[in-house]
Amino acid sequence: KSNREAVVSTQSTGLELQMLYKQADTVISHAQAMKASDDRKGMAFPSIKNNLRINLQKLQAEVTEQRKRVATANIKYEAEKSNREAVEKEVKQLRQELINSKISSSVSGR
């Protein structure tokens, strides 16, 4: 992938993480509302409570996966960036050598 694609991939993964955080916040706020509105000393019905826990665990797993994807994309981006810098440095060096050889051949040819 090019550097631009790596950056776009990282940005889209970041947006996905933000969406997952919002979903997790919604689940948590829903659980808190259920707990507050329940007549049984703040306890939600077991099935609802368990469903919310399961949903929260799924969202946490998705967040973890997205973080891994972001880390992988950043590693790839840094590798591409360093490769590009090395190639650009080598190209500059080769151009300078070519210029130097042209100068020396024109001086010796006179």
C-alpha cells in the first residue's frame, strides 16, 4: 500500500473506533437507565442484564480488534515511510554521482 492508503486506512479505522465507543456508551447508559428504573433495588432483570453484558463484551472485543488494526496500519505506514526515505536518499546520491561523472568526463575531454 502507498503512504496515502495507509493514512486513509488508519483514519477509517479511527472512525470505526469512535463509532464503537459511541455504541458502548449507549449500552452502558441503557444499562444504567434500566438499573435506575427497576423497582428491585436497582437490579435489572437477569436476561436484560446478561444481554447488556454480552453486548458490552462484544463491543469491547471489537474495540480491541480495531486497536490492533490501527497498530498494524501504523507499523506498515512507518515501514513504508522509512523505505521511501531510503530510496529518495539513494536517488539523490546516484544523481550526484552522475553529475560528478559528467563533470569529470567533460573536463578530461577538453
